Amino acid sequence: MKISFKKLSIYMLFSLVVSIFVCVEFIKFTAPIMEKFMMEENINLIKIQVTGIILIFSSITVFIFTFLFLINRKAKYINYISKEVKKIKSEGFGRTIELRGKDELTELCMSINEMSLELKERIENEKKIEKNKNELITNISHDLKTPLTSIIGYLELLNAKKVDEENKDEYVKIAYNKSLRLRTLVNELFEYTKLNSTDIKIQKVKFNISALINQIVGESIIDFSEKDIEVRLENPYKELNSFIDKKLIYRVFENLMKNAQKYSDPNSLFLVIVEENNTNITISFINKCEEIQEDDLDKIFEKFYRIDEARSSENEGAGLGLAIAKKIVELHDGELLVKKLNENIEFKIILNKA
């Protein structure tokens, strides 16, 4: 059987051995004195017994004091740990204990510190989740109420048969468009919730990013032309591979293209640039947008954030497009960055090369 001596046990054993050694040395030192004392002619049995008791008591006292002196530092540290644990209990998690030495007590303190910090982080995350949940409910209620109220209003008019034939088709068309907007909002909310769940799994495969960006830019040219926006793609690569979930990355490109389409100034240029280096693939989306200011960039990836002037737009989503895009890119261990370039705004996707 292999015996493993821990550091604290070894220290206690060392303290015990040293105490015994000091006690023995004390006896060696006092024994000649006692022997000389007992050699006196008038010594009697009672004096011998008293002297022996004094010697034994003194030796035990020396042993106890020596042992307590050696373990006093550890005892104080244990007492300190006990007080600090009580403070953690009363003041809240996040407080840490000072580390002293390199024995099991230090390891215990390290474990307590890790537990305290981890529990604090969990509590803060739970508070954040609760806050996000409340914000989600509030924004869902606001975003769903508007089109739903309109749909109900127009359907009530149609149901009451108080609408003449001239306006009937128009009301039906409006109610239909409102229902499509409602479906878009629900789909965005569902997608955002799904992407932020803890058990989300993505199916990564090796795929040609260059071909994918060529496809989606080509499909979007007509939409941009309605606002007289020129689309220019600078992609000299026939093949740039990365391990991606094709559907999700397509969604990222689509969200950024739609965002550029909504916020680009009329008669401007929308530029998509594809670049690479030894480790990464970079796709930049640059469009002219005087409406978005530098202050907006700090909040632009927050869920439900929209530019105030465009909030009432019928084509506006739930304000989740960029939040969804950023989350997807992060699930691919990439980055989605944004910056203002004079009158232009640039969104840059950085993905790992295969």
C-alpha cells in the first residue's frame, strides 16, 4: 500500500517531532540539576516524588508550548479562513481569501475563491438573463401589438360589411401585408431565441465562401437598384474555404445586405470586399449612410435596437437582424465588427480559413 503524505500532515508531523525533541533536550538539561539536588543528605522520599512530578510537568509544558508555537501560524490561518467564509456568506459572493503558503489550506482557499467568483458570475448571469427576458417580453409585446392591432382593425371592418367594394380589396391587401410583417417578426424572435439557447449545435462543413458571397450579392442587385444604389463586388478569389454552417452564414450575409439596403443613402455605392491572409477570410460590407452616427455603433448589435427615424417603417423587422448575425459569427469562432468611415459604415466579418 502506497502512503501519500500531504504537506499539511507532514508539517504537523514535523511540529510533533520537533516538540518531542525539544522536550527530550529539556529533560537532558534539567536531569543533572535534579540529580544533584537529590544527592543532598537531607533529601527524603517526598522531595524525590515532588521533584519527579515537577520534572514531568515541566517537560509536558515545554512539549505543549513548543507544539502550539509551531502550529500557531496554521491555527491563525484556519481562524482567518473561517472568518472570511462568514464574510462571504454575509456580504455576498465575489469576495476572495488571501492565499498564504503552498499547502492544503492554500488549496482549500483557492477552491473557496474559485467557488465564490463562479457563484458571483452565475448570479450576475441569472440577473442578466432575467433582465433580458423582461426586455424580450416588453419588446415582443410592442412589436407584435402594432401589426396585430392593424390586422384586427381591418378584419373587423371587413367582417362588419361596412366597406364598399372599392376599398375592400385595398383593406384585404393591407391586412395581408400586416400579417406577413407579423410572420417576419415571429420568425426573427424564434431564430434569436434558438441561437441563444445553451444547447445550440451548428453543422459545420468545408464550404467555398467565395461562391456563397458571389451568389447572394448577385441575387440582391435588383433590390438595391430600386433605390439607385450601385452594387460593386471586389472578390478576386474563385475558392476560399472555411468550415461553416452554410444556412447560418448565408443568413449573416443576407442580414447585412438587407441592413445596407435599408440604411444606404439613395444614389450611393454599396461595396463588398473579400480578402484573405494566412489564417482568416475577411468580408467587408461598406455603404454610405449619414443617418447612422458614431454613437449608434455602440448599440448597433444590441437586440431590438433600431435607428429612431426608421422605427416606424413598415419594412422594419424586430431589430434583431444584426444581433442574430453577430451571434452566428461568434458560433463560428469568428468576429463581426463595425466602424464608421467618414460618411460610410463598414461591417467586417472575420472567419477562420479551412
